[in-house]
Amino acid sequence: MQQEQYIKLLIREIRQETNEVRLFYFDESSAKNIHFKAGQYLTLIFEDGEKESRRSYSIASSPVMMEPLYIGIKRIPIGNFSRILFDYAKPGDILRTPGAAGVFTLPDDINS
């Protein structure tokens, strides 16, 4: 595991969207190196001892509207990572990601 290749995202704020969904906003200085398009996602890295697990969450912010980077997380009763993030994550915590990914995006010029 090469931890230095990951981007560290500082949770700035967590907003309760519904009973089961929270929005996780990241500090702009920690997210400045993440460039994304609408439709992409962030894969978060979780470590349990020597084992590394990954879970992907859709980026909910709009790059066109210059919104701060945030993701939406729905609490899944049997979801190992969604439950941990939903129940225990707090502002000031750091999450790790290799960056934005996904090819299900809008074309740069939607008129062509």
C-alpha cells in the first residue's frame, strides 16, 4: 500500500439531507487537486490493519457552478463503510482517495 499516492480530503462539514442521506463537504484546500466532471465519483480508501478496501461514492457537487467538492452518502443498514461514515465521521476527519474517476460524463460540448 502506497499511501503517499492518495489525496487526503479534510471533511469541512456534514449536512443532514434526509434521515438516510448526509452530504460530506470537503475543505477546499484539501480538494484543490481533484478535478472532476459531472457524473464522476470518488473512491475512498479504508484500511483495516493490512487489508485495504475501497468504496465509491458519487460526486454530488457541480463543477460548472464552482461548488465545493462534496459527496452524498446514504446509510445502508448492511453497508460496512456507509454506516461507519454516516454514524462516526465528523468535521476534521480525513478521508483518502486516488481522485475522481468514471467515464459516464457529459461531453465537453453538449451541443455537438
